[in-house]
Amino acid sequence: MSIITNLTSEQLRKAADLKEQITKLEQSLAELLGGTALVELDHVATDLVRRKKRKISAAGIARIKAAQKVRWAKYRQQAGTVTANGEAKKKKLTMSDAAKAKIAAAARARWARVREAKAA
């Protein structure tokens, strides 16, 4: 909800008068300073609000990337997914040969049923 809707008519009149006085003062200041006062004041205000963005150099980005790679390598080594020379460790299969054979037999049986259904 806006603040203006909560003001009385007397307060609104007073605010309008103050705004008018500010405008007149700005105009007289501009006349004194040759018409550049408002432009300069606006420029100062926008400089305070809008700051220049900083850019990272290519060398800085390279340093950040290198440090991040080192951090990830250290993490992976601690987690046990990388060997000391940086190669990825092969995952060990936890399934026995008998279990793999059982799964393969079940898959063959499923496909046989599919082929029979198509043929019929």
C-alpha cells in the first residue's frame, strides 16, 4: 500500500508546495551556474548509485581454475575415486558370476517370449 493513500488532503497540499519550492530552487541554481547544475547533480547521483563493475583478468581466471582443479583432485583422492597419479579407479563389480548368469538367463527368457508373441 502506498504512503500517499494514507495522507490527508492537507498533508498532500503541503507536499505539493514543497515539491514546487524544490523545483524553483533547482531552476534558480541552474541559472546561477549557467544551466549545468542539474546535469552535474544528476551525474553525481547516478555515480553514487551505479558503480563500475570489476573485471577479472585472464590470468586471474586461470589461477581460479587451477586452484579449483587442485581442490577437486584432492577431494576425489580422499573419496577414493582417483588413484595417486590422477587416474580414475575402476569400479569393482559387487555382483557374483552366478548372479550375472541368472540375470542373463532371465533376459534371454523374456526375449524368447517376445519373439514367440510376435510369431504367433
